[in-house]
Amino acid sequence: MSYTDVVELSSDDETEDPKVKYVKQEKNLPGDVLLKKQIKSEKFTLQNGHVNSVNGTQSSSSALNQGNHMAIGGPTYASSLPPAPLTRQFWKAGTYMDERPSESATQNGQNHLRVHPKFLHSNATSHKWAFGAVAELLDNAVDEIQNGATFVLVDKIQTPHDGSPALLIQDDGGGMDPEAMRRCMSFGFSDKKSNLAIGQYGNGFKTSTMRLGADVIVFSRRQEQRSFTQSVGLLSYTFLRQTGHDRIVVPMVDFEYNTSIRKFKNLLRSTEEHFLLNLSMLLQWSPYKIKTELMKQFDDIGQHGTKVIIYNLWFTDDGEMELDFEADVEDIRLPGAPKVAKQGSLQAIGQQHIANQLHYSLREYLSILYLRVPEHFRIILRGQVVKHHNIADDLKHPEFILYKPQIGPNSEGVVVTTIGFLKEAPHVNIHGFSVYHKNRLIMPFWRVLSQNNSRGRGVVGVLEANFIEPTHNKQDFEKTTVFQKLEIRLKEMTLEYWDFHCGLIGYQQLRKKPQTPKLPKASNEKTSNKMSRFPTYDRSRVGSEGGLFQDHAISPSAFSGGRQTNSIANDQFGAEPELSTKRKEHDHVIEPETRKRRASSAENATDSPLHSDKQLANDTQNGLQSEEARILIKENKRLHEQCLELEKSEEELNFKVEGLKNELDKVELEYEQLLAESKLMDMLKEEKV
């Protein structure tokens, strides 16, 4: 099927069928008389997916090489029905009857697939959460970092028309030229070719803007070597509903900088009349009612960038504005947050944690939205820079486990999972993994355990899983086999970490790591070869209870200030070391006997907190002492290795010092010789004189 069978952009030079007429409700608009004259004089017909003039003047050969008035679908017809009432409640805005005659879908024997305005609403319902829609728009700005973007601004503004609140999202990226603007407003286009780009479907802008408000106006400016353009486009659910359109129509105008007069002039894709038609629709349905007011919006964009203004913001079913700008002047919040508990109480500690706050506070959510943010790039929310928050920095007793996903027969790749206890543990009942994809947070604090007791309480992890694909709203992952294997492994990882470390936060620990077993020579040789790609190999971590995996735990001492060093240890949990050579290449499958041992261990584990009674306190104290001794021994080994490295460095430096001294002696000798020769030459000159 050709592109024109799916999406048609009606051109400035289009003509329409005599039976078709433009929808026009209000008068006294710019160019009104001219538009009336044009509507009466022009005739349009549709043939083979192209729009042709009846008198044969011009035809449109490409859906992307067409004019300002962009229509998605087939020809548009004026509705014989009265304008549909537009509710301000999002989840009710799509419920209205449309008794459009079926014959409008066929013309001249040709079938055309039209995109109805109702699709804008139904498509936006994929965002159940409003902050997920905001994140989609920020992704576009973050993808512009490669084009020089240094900031993205999120703020509340007031529309000049009626003073109602609107949401502003602006960046200083490369901006969009007229063609890119049309692709942005269409469905299914994506200009993002980079493997690191977050967006890929070309659908995020429409779903996110329509989820936050009924209407959006976009201003974009782009400067290239030979052109300097600016464009304005309007995607208005209100306009389409109240004018009775049966397809999506996007009014758009473009301007190009004229170097001779040093001003922006109208960029005509066909005629001046069609340009004014689009401009009149923009002025009628946007918050800016005169052209000078409209053009003034480019003043703070600079040489390049994009400004998105979403207005007629949605309300909740309770009649409250969904985006709360009043509760915090430096934040945007969502209604429904629980009442704040007494300050200092355990309930208040849990409520104030970012794992709970991110659902209601946009500032908290944006602080963890990206795993890494360049130093030169800023996210500015309501005038204040959002401070980047790395969840891994909130963990105590962290471990770093290498997980190798099985994606395909020849696939390679290792994912580092950081796991540990929250600093507030065990006082907060929070558990889960924050999973990122291409630097973007997809699932925050994803609970992989169904906690019927305290097992797993406070265990949190962070990983970047680029080997699985997110859903199109970027709030979940596709439920593939690879995803299910990851879920199983993260659950195992959580239970293992809890069983071996719960004593560190005041729970009785019945499961301890045994002393280092002696491995057979063959096993040692094979394991050494297998781990030859790592700088060091800590054999003391080979044996432990509870199953065989190919995950490799990186010692916390190998990380300084969040940066990984060369100290990496193999973390193979195996009750029988001689089986280590028979491990599978990937760690998704656990032996049945291992599962039984883990189940029995889980039944014996207790979830009574420390200080609950004296006997439990004594048992826990013994566990803590044993764990502290293990940590001290490990730290002693690490410091000893550092001492050896420093001694070696000292010897090398002493050798360099001796070498430099010898070179200095040679230079001094040469200097003395040259000085003597210079004096001799001076004496000879004096004698000649």
C-alpha cells in the first residue's frame, strides 16, 4: 500500500470537489473576504490518491511535498451535525456519537483510510499517567542534545486570550524546518536515526500533547547553511470537534528569512490565499488572536529551538485541574497524594521517599528520569534546575552483579545490576528495581516480589536493559520471553541478596556464606580461562549456598565515587564447587535441588526486627559480628593489595628519578662545555680587534 493510501496532506494548491466546502464558523478574521472568494472559486477532485485542480492547474505528487494546510486522511466534509460539546474531563472527552454517512469514505470509486479526530483522544489514552506524557515531550528535547541542546524548560504560562493556565515545554535544540514540522504533526514518522535516540515510533508527540490538553500549538525555528526558517503548527482537538471535521486537519504556516530585507517573509507552498486560510485558522483557534502576537512567540527561541504550548488543559473526573500548579510554585503535582503523616514518623519517612513521591511530584520524577545527564544540559522546572538523582547513590552495602542476557545464539552483552539496601531500610517498606532503557527510566521501583513477609524489604536495584523493548508509551516493557527471564533473575537476585545480608539491617540471618572451598585443578584452570577477560579474580567468593549462576558480583570496593575500577570478582553461588565447570552459559535456569534448598531456607527465615526481644537481639548481634569480621577481612585484603601497588609505583618512580638525574648531569656537562667554548670565542674576537 502506498503512503497516500494511509496519510494524505492536503496541499496549498489543492482544489476540492464542488460538493465539499470549508468549515467556517466565525467572521471578521484576517483575510476573511479573500478566503470567501477563494472558497467560492476553487474546485477540487481526488484521483489516484492525488488532489488535482478541476481546471488542470496543478497536482500534488507527494504527500510530503504539499502545503501548509495539512490534513491526515482523505477529503474533509463539513458536518451536517451540530458541533459536538467538548468536555474538559479527559476520560470523557472521547465519548460522543458520530453519525457520519458511510459514503464519505469512498469517492470516485477509490477507498481512502481517513484518520478521524476521535483517534487523537483514543490514541492519547495509552498514557494512563499524565507525567508519562510529559516525559515523552522531554525525550524529544534530550534527543536534541546531539544537535546542541543545552536545556529544556517546563513551566506554567497564562494564555493571553483568557488568562487560563497552559503548559510550556521549550528547548534550544536544532529545531524543525517546514518538512520536519509536518512529519512531527503526522503519524508514524520518525527522523531519529541514532541508536541512542529514545523515540522511534513517531507517535509520542501526538499521544503526549493530547493527553495533557485538548489543544497544542508548536513554534519551531531552524537555521541551516542556506536557509533560516520558522514554522507554526496547530493540533487542536477543540477545533476539529467543534467544526465537525471527519479527519485530522492541522493548520500550519511557514516563514523564511530574507537576507536582502533582513526580515522573515511568508513561505508560500502554493498561493497567498491558502497561506492566509491557514493563518486565519491559527488565529481563530489558538490563544494568539493577532499575527504580531503570534510572531512574538519566536522572540525567546533564538536562532534555533522549539516551543510547545499545550492549552485547554484537562480536568479530572472530580472537576479538578489534572496538573496542579498551585500546591508548589516550584513543582507540578498531580492530585491524589496521601495526606502527609506526622513529621518524623515511620509513615512520613515512607511517604517522603522518592519511590512514592515520583507518582505525584514532577520534580521528583524528572530527577530520576534519565540515568545519565550531560553536565552542560539542564532540565528547568518552573524556573528551578532539576537536580539529577542517581538511585544507586541511595544504597548501602551495595553489590554489582553482571548479568548476561540470552537474546540470540550469537548475541553478546553484559548488564551491570546495582543492588543494595536503601539508606532508610528497614524503616521503609520499599522494594524494586528501577529499569532504564537507552538512558530513559521505563519502570521505577518495579516490584519483582510479592511480599507476604519482610523477605526482600528495602532491597532496591538499578539497571539499564537495552536488550528488551519498551511499550510505545515508555511506561512498561513488552512481555517477551527475554523480559520474563529477566524478571525471574531479578527475583532470584533479590532473595539471594536478602538471605545473605538481612542481618546488616537488623533481621535474624540464618544463611551465611561458607568458607572458601578448594577447587580441583581442572576446574581452576577452566575457570581462570573463562575469567581471563577480567583483571582480577577473587576465588574467595566462588562457593556459597543456593544454586549456580553466571552472574559476577563486583566488589563494592571496586567502585570509588560511583566509578568502576579494575577489581572485579566472580560471584558464583554454588554448594558444590566441582559443578562450577558445568554451568550454563546463561543464568536463567536454576537446578531443581537448588530451588528446594532455597525454598526451605525461605521457610526458616524470620522477619522479626531487631530489638523486638532480648533473645533475638543476641542472635542478631552474633550475626552482625560475623558479618563485620568478614567485611574487615575483605577490606584488609583490599588495603594490602593497594599497598603492594603503591610500593611498586614507588619503585618505578625512584627509577624514573634516577634516570632524570643522569640526564640532568649530562645536560649540565654539555652546558659547561658550551659555556667554555663561548668564552673562548669571546677571547678570540677580542684578540682580533
